[in-house]
Amino acid sequence: MSSEDIFDAFRRAEALLADRRPLEALRALRPVLAENPAAHSVQLLAGRAYLHTAQFRRAEEAFTTAIELDPADHYARLALGRTLQRQGRLTEALAQIRMAAVMNPTPEYQDALGEVSARVALQDR
């Protein structure tokens, strides 16, 4: 695939995910992942698509790779935390969401932190 074809496939995958068509987005993203597995933006988009299709292990792998590529990416940490939360791994989720909230103290992140903190507290009873 040419670099132009890869770019077009990536943009198509983004559009499909925005249109809430994550399975189609993953199909469009497949050659992009094959050509650019170490691209942060590719891993982040793949993680989002995997999360929207409840492929939690794959989402976890993609978000973890995105964080390895850019440890300062607060969104990847939030998304990893949400992925771990969906798997019932609340303590691990809390650590990631806490880091994300410190890096980006917006209401959305604070709400996520409060929600997971409360669930961990209930679990520890």
C-alpha cells in the first residue's frame, strides 16, 4: 500500500468510527495497523474501535501500546481505565483513571475517577 492509500484508509476508519460503525472501521484500519503498528494515532484509533465492539483485550493492548508510545497521553490512560473497568478490573482501572485525571483535571475525567473510586470502595467492603 502506498502512504497515500494508508492515509486514506486511516481517515476512512476515523469517519466510520465517528459514524458509530466500529466493525467497519476496524476493517478499514486493518492494513493501516499492518503497515504502522508503532504509530500512536493508529493504536489509539484501533483501541477506540475495539472498545466500541466490546473486544476488551484487544482494546487494552492497543491503549497500552499507545501509552508506551506516548506516556503523556491522558486520553489513552482514561480509555485504558474504562476498558479495564468494563473487564471488572477496578483497581487497575482506578490507577489509570487517577493518572488521567491528574494529567487532565476536566469534569469528565473527575467524574470517571469518582465513579470508579466508588465502585472500588463498594468492592472492598
